[in-house]
Amino acid sequence: MPTTDRDQGAPDAEALLERLSEWPDGHFEGHFEGRRFGVTLHRSADGRRLWLYGEERGGGDFVSANLYRLGSGETLLRPCEMPAEVVAEFVLGFRPDRTR
């Protein structure tokens, strides 16, 4: 189960941001729960916004979200048309293919 913020029951955006820092920029492939996904990750030039989109290959599943780092240092997770927990499970469970 993903780490959660005790006050709101939401996934810990800092933990997700840390995990995403290990992923490459741009498009790459990998696996989540035994299924293959293509993922695109864009980081803004100032590093304060991440855009994530993942799509199952040969299936209909997808994940989409933005993460924002505010001037206060707080990180906000804003999933696109899905529960934050779905995004958190994907980010914590997805394994990018090795490129080298």
C-alpha cells in the first residue's frame, strides 16, 4: 500500500516525486503488474512540474497525472480523471526497462 498523508488519506506526493526522479525524461517502456506500458514523462525547465502519462500496450489501461512543487516546498499530486491512489500504485510499482 502506498504511503499516505495522515491528514487527508492521499498518497505521499514527496515519495512519488522521489520515485519519479529515478525515471528518464521522455518516452520509455516498462512493466507494471505483469503488463507492458509505454510511459512519457516531461519535466518543466524549472523542475517545478512533472507531467506523467502511461498507456498499457495492447490494452486499455492508462495513468495520467501532474505533480507540482510549490514555492512553499509542498508537492501536489493532481491526477487526471482517476483517483490519486491509482497513480500512486502505478508510480511505485512500475519498473522501467533498462536502456543500457
